[in-house]
Amino acid sequence: MDESTGRKVHEFLESLGFDSSYVGDVMRSATDAEVMETAAKQGRILVTNDKGFGQLVYNLRKPVTGVILLRLEDEGVENKKNVLRQVLEKSGGELENHFIIATGNIIKKRKL
């Protein structure tokens, strides 16, 4: 879980039984490239609301296990949780090797 997305969303994922790691706990103030590299090494799906990760994946071709990008007008914690729950339900378990963009009512899934 990227720092910008927040600890409460990380805790939400853990409450659902996911093995979630929060950047603010393990590598506070790391650069996006460092976060992405660590997530890839650990085989983790990166959850973020920072669109800069799209540039790392598509323009700089940085390796990644998968990304869920939350592009929301309502950046409130409860909305992030609700949208993330929808992503998880609609993904059919296919998160790895995908770049997923969730804008609230629209979820776009692109194979990497």
C-alpha cells in the first residue's frame, strides 16, 4: 500500500485477510521507483492513488507484479475502501500482471 493511499486502507485489506504492507511503516518517504522495485521483488500488487506509477510502468518499463491505481474524485477513506472492494470482487482474482485503474464506477483492467 502506497503512503498516499493511506494506513486505513492498508488496515482494511488486512481485515479482509490480505497480506498487506504499508509503505509508511516499512520504507517511509521512499521514491516511487523504490516502492515499485520493492513491491516487484516481494511479488506484491501495488495499490496507489499516485498516477506517477503509470509512467514508471509504461514509459520507463519498470518491472511490477501488478498495480491498482485509484483515480477518485472522492479521496475519502471510506470511498477508497468501497472502490477497492469492487476492484477485488470484479477482478476475478486476476490482479497479477495487470494494471487496473479504478475511477469509482469504472474499472479498467489492462494486461501488462
